[in-house]
Amino acid sequence: MARSVTPRRKMINTTAAWAVGLLIFFPILWTILTSFKTEAQAIAAPPIFLGFDWTLENYSVVMERSDYGRFLWNSIIIAGGSTILGCIIAVPAAWSMAFVPSRRTKDILLWMLSTKMLPAVGVLYPIYLLFIEMGLLDSRAGLVVVLMLINLPIIVWMLYTYFKEIPVEILEAARMDGATLKEELLYVLTPMAIPGIASTLLLNFILAWNEAFWTLNLTAVNAAPLTAFIASYSSPEGLFFAKLSAASTMAIAPILILGWFSQKQLVRGLTFGAVK
């Protein structure tokens, strides 16, 4: 029998949730506030929270110094391309593992997940040489492939989990009605798993958008995304915190807006199949 939640317990849970949420959001808030400070105010001790002279000078300098639109477009292409390519590969893979499993299916899934534990720097050198030989260095196509591959285990695992929640009898009924494999995937499985697929795509897009190690090491100018845009404000002359904060705010703003408008879909997908 389910235990009822008392008003006091509910208040404690709500307070704890707000405390954790504010703790996680505070670095983002501090970055945004710092972007409106002067350089002197940004490094003041003790730190100035709200009592400072608000200015847009940092944003003006950032816009004049850098081609923000080019960095933004590269990020959209790279994150979007890796997400779409990963979904095209992961959906059939997750379908086969969920509905046509073999004795080694779980071993394969664990092996795929174990590749995420490999330090990226351990394979940087061979991939760098491979990119030079293939002409993919500092190209959006190369980054699309790399980011798709490093996030593919997560995509397959999430889709596999969602697909396992779908009754296999529904697919069997579709086959009895004469549905082909393509029709089964497109018209039966995909519509039922839309929440899970959408949340997986959103999470993969966010991971690709925020990826810094590969984008900084495999790009220079042509394919540089917003992570390189932020890194450009760390120079031998020093670290300009106010301008760095302005650049960071401009880099995270699109993904924050996307997350805000898609939060219901994301939560719905992440809890897909959790309640039966």
C-alpha cells in the first residue's frame, strides 16, 4: 500500500529540490552577472553580487572582435548533424537489441558503455593523424562523425531502454498484418517511442553542443564552434573574466532557450515507461 506524503514531508522535499536547483544554477547566474561587469568589478574581492555598474561593453567588444554568427552556425551544424546521424544508426541498433536479442546482447551493450570510460586523450593522437590523412582536420564533417561516435553508446542505451518498455505483441500484430521491417520501424515503433526518441535527441544535441575537448583539438578556424569561441578569450595577455563571461553567456544562451522550451518533452521522455 502506498504511503501518503504528509504536508511537512512535501515541504521538506520541495525546499530540498529548490536548494539543489539553485545550487546547480548559481554558476550560470554568476557567469551572466559577471558579463555585465567591468573587468575590475569582475575580479573584485570580496566578489560583488548585485551592487555594480551594469554595462554592455563586454558584449560590444565580443561582437566586434569575433564573428559570433559563424561560430554559432558551426555549432548548430555539428551538434545537429551528429544528433541526426546518431539517431539514424542507433534506432535500428536499439530495435534489434530490444526485440531480436541474442545471448551476447547484454555483453555488447556493456562493451559499448565501457568505451565511454576511455580517456579521450588516449585516442587523440591516432584520430588526429587519421583526420590529416583523410583531409577532415578543421572540418564540420569530421566533427560530426567524431561527436556522433562518442555519443552513440548513450543514444543506443537510452533507445534500448525505451524500446524495451513497448510490448512486443504490438510489433508481432503488425507483422501478422503484413507490415515490413521498414513499416514496422517507421509507422509502429517510432510513433510509440516518440517521447523517448525526442529526449534522446535533445540530450545528444546538448552533449554535442557542450563538447570542448574534440572541438578544440580537431578545429582551428573553419569549423570552430562556440566552445572555441569561448576559449579564444583565454590569451597570453591574461584571462579577461568579464569578456569571457560575456562570450560564455552568448554560447550557452541558445541551448538554455532550447532546454527551456523543450523541458516538458525532455522530462516526459526521461520518465517514459517509468510508471506502469
